[in-house]
Amino acid sequence: MTTKSQHAGWGIALGALLGAVFGVLAGHIAIWLGMGLAMGMAIGATLRRKETDCPECAAMHRAHEAKSLKSRASS
């Protein structure tokens, strides 16, 4: 099983850093830190890489979806 992407964590860290810098410069650390965290979460969500599609994984996913559709229909 593969590990999950760390892009959200990097985005939050980057946002917190930028928010702290802008907060010190503007004199309102709490406001800018919160805004930086929110912007960092948005940046982290947009930085996700596209998963590679290999034929073996695609076949496994199709089989899994077919099995779950069968079990739903029989319920």
C-alpha cells in the first residue's frame, strides 16, 4: 500500500510561515497567521499530484467496483 501525499502538510507549513512573516510586518500576527493557515490549506489541496494509472491497478479497481455493485444489488 502506498503512503498518502504530504502536500497538505507542506501547504499548511508554507501558509503558516508566510502568515507569520506578514503578521510581523503588519503588526497583527494572529489575523495573518490564521489567514496564512487557510491559504496554506488551499495551496496544499491544489498541489496534489495526479496518480499514475497502471493497467494492474485499473483492473483491480474495476473488479472491486463490480463486486460492490453486485453486493448492493443483492441487498
